[in-house]
Amino acid sequence: MSNLVAFLESLGADGRLDGLTGADYAAAVDQLDLPAPVREALRRRDVAALHALVADAPMMLVLVPGDETPDDEDDDGKDGDAPAA
Amino acid sequence: MARQGSLSCVGVGMVLGAHLAPRARSLIEQADVVFCVVSDPLVEQWLAGMNADVRSLQDCYAPGRPRLDTYREMQERVLAQVRAGRRVCLALYGHPGVFARMPHEAVAAARAEGHPAHMEPAISAEDCLYADLGIDPGRVGCQHHEATQLLLNQRRLDPSAWLVVWQVALAGDRRNLTRGTTPAHRALLVERLQRDYPRDHEVVVYEAATLAIAAPRIERLPLSALPEARLELQSTLVVPPAMPLRADPVMHARLAALEAGACAMHTVTAPL
């Protein structure tokens, strides 16, 4: 899949490529040495389909706790329990 | 003498290939080991092409596991390599220190143990939001709140400024688990927001693009429709101002008096 990553990197890095539309974009995708389903997902600009083809599971991306109550600092592994009424 | 380990926290930005700064890239390429938490499996593959030892921290997450446990494990894995005398790079999606608690704590812990540690700024989802939605936060102001923190605390919202609510899909998740909460939880968020905004006020569900082949998600809907809206972990709620700025006549008068006094003083002391 290194071709796929290289293609996406070039699209991200080069504003002219990012502006490719219609036939020019389809032609660029068709030139890639990639499995047909991956090319089809690229052609449709279908990120979900692309992820389904290249990843085993959805990725998590949450890096901050929802609340910073003092309980959060406990080391008992039960952070965020309901405060007493 | 053993080499001293170090820690660099970098952000790869939001869009693969578009946002990674040269300095951050060099830190990734020159590290002995790179740990990563990114938003897209293809971004992870992209990083793997920059360094021979890239280790994903995705396996620290688990269904039902409190996120605070996850963050502690991530930090411990990173610090273990720093203590072993290695140059460690921690690469995260977006900005490594915006809505990301673990990198700040990792830097502080590494420094406390005597290791050089620093954070590089990067392009965050917030930056993309301003560009994609055409918002200048300096125009009328912009408030940012984490959704659960907003629900659980008595915060003052200013409806004459923009409001951005992060992690809206996790609103009301008191146990900091990794799954999204329910429409009933989000109905409570709407109830809270209705103290300051009309029920039919137009809001925006926003998701930054992570690949250049896709557009950001910008979905406009009435506030009342939020509980049933499709929300992903990366969704952000953007609430436009609901009223114009209100002038403070007392402060206007005081500033006018101050300026008048300054003019008089200037007139008296000005050289001939």
C-alpha cells in the first residue's frame, strides 16, 4: 500500500494536485499500481471504503478525559465515578 | 556513560501530507523510536515510512476501558523508552497538546526525571475548523469547552461569541469510556445549551478532513436536532453567536475620561 500512501501524501502536499477534478483525477488514480477495490474507493473519494480496505479496525482518537474532577487523579482505575449526591 | 534519553512530542496535523512541519518530520525521522496515536490508519502507515521503529499506541484503547487507564499506559510505554536512554518521538494527530492530556503529562514526567523533553506546535482540528467554516475567533470571541466538562460544571457561556464543543459524541461520558454516549445524553447537552441559545438556533456538526481526497464534514442543523444527529468520535459542535455584542457604557465612559485626561496632560507637557 506504499503507492497509496505516496499518492495521498502528494495530494496533501501539492495544492495543484489537490485541485484535480473529474477526468484528470480519475486518470491519476488509474495509473496507480493498486488493487482494483482500492482504486475504486479512491475514484469515489470514499474514505470509509478506503479505511475498510486498509485497516483491521476503526481507530480511536480521543486523548483527553471528559472531566477533570479530583477523582480523575486517583490511581484506583475507577476514575470518573459518579460524585456523591 | 549511558546516553540520556529524551522526548519530543510532535503533531502530524490533520491532513496526510499537508500539515507536517519540517522540524516535526525531522524529529520523527531521527528518533530511535516513534510512538504514534493518529486519526487515520493511512496516517499510521505514512509515519511507518519515516522511521524503522514506529509503534502504534492504538492497542492501549479497549472497549469499556477507562480512558485514564489508557493514557497512563501510553505514558508509561513512552517513558520506559526515555528511561532506557533512547531519543523518543511521540507523534500525534493534530496538535500534540490541544485536547490531548497525555503528551503534556509525559513531557512533565520526563522533565521531572531529568530528561530533556519538549513539545512542537502543530495544526489542530481547531485550526482547520477556523479555515473551513470561515471563522475568525478574534472577531467576536470564541469559547471552547469539552462536552462532558460543560455538562458537569457550572460554566458561563457567552452567546455573543462563538462556542465550540469538543468530543460531543462523548457528551455525558462520566466514566471516560471509549464508546459514544446516547441521544438521551445529548438531549441533556441540548437542554444545557438552551439556557443560552434558542432551541431552533442553527448549529454545525464539523469534522476535519484527514485525507486530501475528502472534504470536511460541515452539517448544519437546528440545536434541537442534535440528539438524533449522526455523531462520530471526531465530531465537533460549533454554535454560532445568537446575539450581537453588548457594549459596556460604563467602561466606554471611563475610557473616554482617561483619553481626555491623557490629551490634557499631553497638551500641558508637550514641548514648544
